[in-house]
Amino acid sequence: MNQSLQDGQDQTLERNVINITAKLAVLLLLFFWCFNIIRPFIIPVVWGAVIAVSLYPVYSIILPKLKNNGKITGTVFTLALLAMLLVPVIMLSGSVVDIVQSLHTSLEENTLKVPVPSTDVKEWPLIGDKLYAAWHLASVNIDGAIVKYTPQIKSITSSLLSSILSGGKGIVQFIISIIIASVLMVNAVMCVKSTEKFLIKLSPQQGEKFANLASKTIRSVAQGVIGIGIVQATFLGLGFWAIGVPGAGLWALIILVLSIAQLPPLIVILPVIIYVFSLDDISNVALIIFTIWSLFGGIMDGLLKPFVMGRGVDAPMLIILIGAIGGMILDGILGLFTGAIVLALGYIILAQWVNESSDSQQIKTAAKNQTT
């Protein structure tokens, strides 16, 4: 009797295990399928969320001035952001097209003239001799220079085309993200409530705190990395433009990318300073002022970040900065935000666990002392 009852229980348990396993397998397959369907949209949506959280304070200022009409405000905001993105891109694209057309025409008509380099170029460290030789050959025999450096020219051209295609893809992605960001800002209340519900489901006690931490971290990174990068690039670009450096706007854009990528802008600044010193028509006073201006601009981000990064966030500035840099290395520019958020959340959870362990130990010690 007992044996048959035990066999029946074993069979029931076996059927339950098989049913649960089958259901889990179906659910995992369904989730995996859904993930593959939405995967192409994940990055634009995450970027849209980052833009929405970063710029929502500005949106909330504009909203009352447009009679609290979210749709009109969202439309105006979208058009303004698209204009800020597309106008410089169109202007830069037009300049590049004009330069390419002019270069092509000059080569066809054999009218391209390269200025003779200054002998000071030879004194540039590491690249001086080779650069002077290539530059001098181009100035006296452009056809010979093209033939000699054809492999290098092809490699540079291929890299440029690849960068242009990648940049075009990124611009399209940003346009989609801006539209998504505007939709999220218009429906901000619903989005915040949904996010809080999800996080509270994961952590009933800390869910709302984590939602606030994520939004504050995004704004902190946006101000401390992108905001300071824009200020730094503008500051240095003005100096390049004032001294007459060719393509000052392009160099400023490269500095902006380097600053966001947490790479030292001195990579660009030092060669530009060396180039300016090789010119003969600039006074010593102007050279000294330009050098001081450029070097100060190069360290500007290091001076400003401690006052901006981590402000209003429970996690220390160093944690936010390490998360941003590590996230960028792992996931690119988007990792600046996701890395900072994840590391900040991890730091808060770890600190809370350590504090709880310490508190419980103190309580046990106090109780033990009372009993004795």
C-alpha cells in the first residue's frame, strides 16, 4: 500500500517537473524570439530614453510657455533637436563636397599647388623628417607624390569612406532616437510610473530609489561628459579660428569626440600648436597667448568634472566616472550612460549590503552584552 502510494507520488512529481520544464522552455523560447524581434530597436530606444531624461528639465521649462500642450511642445522640441543635429551635418557635408570637387578639378586641370613646407617641419618629433619629405615632394611634383604614396592614399580613402558610412548610419539612428525621446517626454508621467512599477517589482523596498538614481546618473553623465565636452571643444575651436588654423571647426569636432571618449584632447592640441609655431607670419605674443589658451582648454575637463560629475547622485563621482569610461570601452558612446548607471546601482546595493551586515552585527553584539 505504502509502496503504491510512493510510486504514485513519484509519478505525480515527475509529471509536474516535466510540465514545469516544458512551460519554462516555451517561455524562454518566446522571450528569446521577442528579443530577436525588438533587438534592432533596442539601441535607438535606449538612446531615446537617455536623451529624454537628459533634456526633460528643458522640456518642462518650455511646456508651460506653450500652454501645457504636450504634443505641440514635443513637436517643437523634435524640430529643434533635429535642426541642431542636421544643420551642422549639412554644412560639414557641403564643405567636404566642395573640397573634393575643388581637389578633383585641380587634379584634372593640373593646377593643384602645394605650398613648400618650412624647414622647421623637420624638427617635429617622430614624424618630422618623413612628413617633410612627403610634403616637399608634393610641393614640387604632385604627380610623383601621388604615384609614390598610392597605397597610403588608398588606405586613407578607404578609412574615410568607412567612417562616412558609419557616421551616416549613426546620424539616421540619432534621428530615430530624437523622435523616440520626444514621444517619451510627452508621455513622461506614464513612463516614470511604468519604470517605477517594474523596478518596485524587482525590489519592493529600493525600486523607486533606483529609478531616481538612474535618472540622476544619466543627467550627471550628460552634463559632466557631453556638456563639458561641448564647452571644451567650443573653447578650443574659438582659439583655432582666431589664430587662423585651417579647418578649425573640424578640429573642434574631433576634440569633442575625444573628450566624450575620455581621451586627452592634447592628441590634437599639441600637433596644432607645433603647426602654428611653424608659421612665419604670427607674432610671438600671439603664439604665447594661443599656447596658454590651448593648454588651458586641454585641461579644462579635468578642472570642471569634479564640480559636475556625481552631483545629486548618491554614488561618488569616481564611481560614476569609472562606470562611464568602462561602459564606453565595453559598449561605445552609449556605454557612457549604461556603464555609469549599472556601476552606480551596484555600488549602492553593495554599500547597503555592507551597512546592513554591520548594523546586524552591532545589534547582535548589543543583545549579547545585555544578556551578560
